[in-house]
Amino acid sequence: MLIRNQKGVAAVEFAIVLPVLVLILFGTIEFGLLLFNKQVITNASREGARAGIVAPDATALRIPFSEIESVVNTYCASNLISFGSTPATPSTATNPASPTVQNFGDDLTVTVTYPYTFLVLNNLGFAPINLTARTVMKYE
């Protein structure tokens, strides 16, 4: 039986396994960031809806929809993790039944859409994903 020289076998095996390990590591980080940002826009839609349904006092009119968007954009700007790859201000849509009259019990819907772009996996062919959160609350 011949004894072969096996020097360098571990280095070759490591070179073969390393790309897979790095892909798993970065994939875990990327999808963790995606789920975190999804939770942030969900909370932002809740914050916007809550700001929109609560009247400052009994005689005040509801706040304008531009202020709801401002609440959502401020929340997102301070909490989204984007690393500068995409803007930190999502698009916000509010669609009440009637934009001029909101009565007690009417629905207010706030929808937030955020285009999430992968940092590393984008170079491997992963397309950007539109994260969407929708909150419906009744006017108080």
C-alpha cells in the first residue's frame, strides 16, 4: 500500500466550502435586515393610522393626509436600515371613503410601500423586493 502525500488537502477543502459558507452568512444577514425593515414599515403604517384617527379635541377636524404621510416618513427615516442603497422615505397612500368628511367609525387605510434592495445578494441576481404594510383603523 502506498502512502500518499496529503499536504494541502484541508486548504483545498476549505477553498471549496468557503463560498457556500459566506453565501449562507450574507444571506442570513440580508434576510434579517429585510424582516427588520418589514417590521419597521408595519409599525410606520400603524403610527400613521393612529395619528390620523385621533382628533386633537372634540371640535377639531381630522389632521390632513399630508401630516399622516409626514408621521410615516419621519418614523421610517429614523428606523429603517438602508445603508444608503435606497431612500429612507417610502411611498404612503391613504384612502378614506371621503377625504373631506370623516365620521366616527369610518375606516382610514394607510398603506406603506418600501422598495428593499439587497446589499450583497443583489449582485447574485436577487431583484429588489417591494415591502408593503397596510393598516386599517376606525376614526375615533
